[in-house]
Amino acid sequence: MEITVVQADITSLAVDAVVNAANSGLLGGGGVDGAIHRAAGPELLAECRELRRTRYPDGLPAGEAVATGAGHLRARWVIHTVGPNRHAGQVERGVLERCFTRSCEVAAEVGARSVAFPAIGGGVYGWSRRDVAAAAMAGFADAERRATGQGRPDLPESVGLVAYSEEMAQAFREAVG
């Protein structure tokens, strides 16, 4: 996977899939989640309601990921993942890493070749910029190991780490090296 860093509005990017830093309810919220839902329009909310009705009646667990269509976004899919909430005592970094790993795997399952990732957990869930950036790199490495171990070299070709602020972009750049 080629990993790049960009400072941009994730909802404006022309990629196959956009990762949403969702809450477990999947029905929109603040930050990246709210921005993606607003930009995607009512189709995204309808798909998320159906997921809650069928597959995730209790909500999407932290560290898991699921894909929907992307509504009015330029992307084809939205991959929803729920980061652990540090403010609620969810401090296991492995769960945060799994958000990145599982999102890569779900992207591969739907056939996405390019994926844009926000700073999962770096907003209201309270993870530091450095923790988020390190978790992203560890999660991507884990996705590659798992894909190789399963004989599935079908992960996305390009991954964009999308930062809304210069400070987050710098943390991503330092982690990428």
C-alpha cells in the first residue's frame, strides 16, 4: 500500500472509499461523522438505519468496520469504523489499531483501490495525534500481514491519511516517515 498524507476536507476527495470515524449508533454525529453524513445525504442515513435494524441492532462495536454506499460523496463507499473512546475509559490502543486494519480489510472486500482515512479517535474520543498516527501505521502493517498470511494481496493500492489540521497532518507525516 502506498500511504500519503493530505490536509483536506475528507468529504471532497475523489477516492473509492472514505472511512468514517463513526459512533456505534451509525446514525451520524459530530466531527468527521457528521460531515460525512451531511455531505452524503439521506441515502447514507437510510443504509445505516438498515444496518442497525439487521446486522448491528446493538450498534457497531469499537474496532470493527462495515461498508455502505456513499450517497452524494465523490467516493463509491463509506467504511464506518468506531474508535475506542478514551474519555469513557476505552484506552486499549489495539482497538484503535483494529479500526485501521478492519477498514483496510473491508475496503478490500468491496473492491476499493483507494481509501481516505481520517484521524480515527483523534477528535472527541480523546486520542492524541501521535497515538492516532502510530495506530494507523500499526493497523496498516497488520492488514498487510493478515492479507499476506491469507494469500489475499487485495488490499487497497493507495491509502490517504487525511488531516483537517496542520498539527494532525504533521503527526501523520512523522509516522509515515
